[in-house]
Amino acid sequence: MDVKCRKIGRCLVVTLSGEMDHHSASAARRQIDGAFHAEGAQHIIFDCHPLAFMDSAGLGLVMGRYRTAASLGGKVALACVSRQLDRIFTMAGIYRIVQKAPSVEAAVQLLEGGHA
Amino acid sequence: MHATQNLSDFIEATFSSRSENEALARVIVSAFAARLDPTLEELDDVRTAVSEAVTNAIVHGYRGGLGQVHMRCELQQRTLTIAVEDEGVGIADVEQAMQPLYTSRPEEERSGMGFTMMQAFMDKLSVESKPGCGTKVVMCKSFRVPQDDATNPEPDSSGQTGGHEEP
């Protein structure tokens, strides 16, 4: 699995590609947390477009990043969620704490609100 | 050569409890299930369920230590049965372990949704476990019969399609 991070406004955009499981989640977690603090970001957006597979380890990762962002008053959004991912996120009730957006740009809008 | 006597279609794999093998287990079950001409959704379902079961064996059964994970996939008509077994620490209270959001290792940021996902994505799930002896997870899923060609349906002989004048 491959993780790429970039910053748009106050959002850290994390692009996940490949397969997210327990094996790949720990390295992804370190990389995302490192970038989040290094970039001084407030919110986290997961761009799930190139993510081919995810199991409950991905849920743990998203829930953990929600806690990290929330502790700094930030929020988390999920962009470009496939059908398989949507079923998993819905089952876990994750949309009660994170928002879903059709694109990264829409997610940035959602999290930054009017004051970009 | 031995004659094959009533052998069902199956594959068995035994692998070490290294986390890299979670992906390997998914590849094995995907390749085995391919002969059913599954939908993408069906394939995602079994891949996810296997990933959860094998991860449980590695993370909980062996607590990250080394051991063996056994996986058996068996096909009867269009029903796929998958058994994942370890000889690890076992689960004292299976019912509690199967509750959504339950995790025995909260420090590892696990979601506690593993059994819930296996239940949701497969038709049947059973868990046998004994502390100190290991855990066996057996799950089944029936695959849909592929439609011939949805864009060119067979002429309907029941007379409901209209166009046929005969009684």
C-alpha cells in the first residue's frame, strides 16, 4: 500500500492506494501522523480513490486519525469512497463522526467552510 | 496413483503467522473463488472476511508471535466454505469477542469490527475456541448463479411478453 500526503489549506490530504489491512496500517499510521504534525494541519481528508481494498484495519486507522484531529479541534472527511468501502464505513457507523465527499475539492470545501 | 474418491473441490494452505500473509490469504481465496464467476461484490465479501479471520489469528491467536495459520476453502455446488484455524491463545468468551467494537487490544487501534464484518459479508459464521488450544472460524457463502446475458434475455415462454398472438 502507498500513502501520499499533501496540504491544502489547513487540510492534510492523504491519498491511499493499494490494499489497506492490518499489515499495511501501522506504517500508514506513522506516516500520516508524522505528516499531520510536520505540516501543522488541522483537518484530515482521506482520498480513497486509488484504494483497492480495505478491511477493519482501515476503520481503526480512520477512527484513530479522527481522534488525533479532534483533539486539535479538527475534522476528518472521506473522499471518493467506493461501494465496498462505503458498505464497510456504513456498517461501522463511521459517518456519525466523519463526513463523506464526492471529491477532494468538495471535502476541502466541507472542512474549511467559508473561510479558506 | 490413488483414485480420487468423492473429493470435493478444495484448497488447503498453511502459512506462518506473519502479517504479510494476510494479503496472501486474500489472493488465495480470490483465485479459488474465481471459478464461480463471482460478482465483484461477492469477491470483495470473501476477501474481506478472510482478511479479518486471518488477521485475528495473527494478531489475537498468536499475539504477533510465530505460529501456523491453516486455511481451507471448499466448494460444494455454489457454496464456498472457508475455515481459518490457529493453535494460539484461544478466546475465553467467544460471545463477548463477537460483539461489535469489542477489542482485546485497544492500544493497537483495532476497530473491534472483525467478527461483525465476517458476519455481514458471509451467510454463516461459527467460531470454536478453547483458551490455550486455539481458534477455528468457519464461514460459508452461497454465490449467485451468473445471469446468461442480461442485455439479450431469452424469449419468455410464459406468454407475458406480449407480441405472441397464440393463446
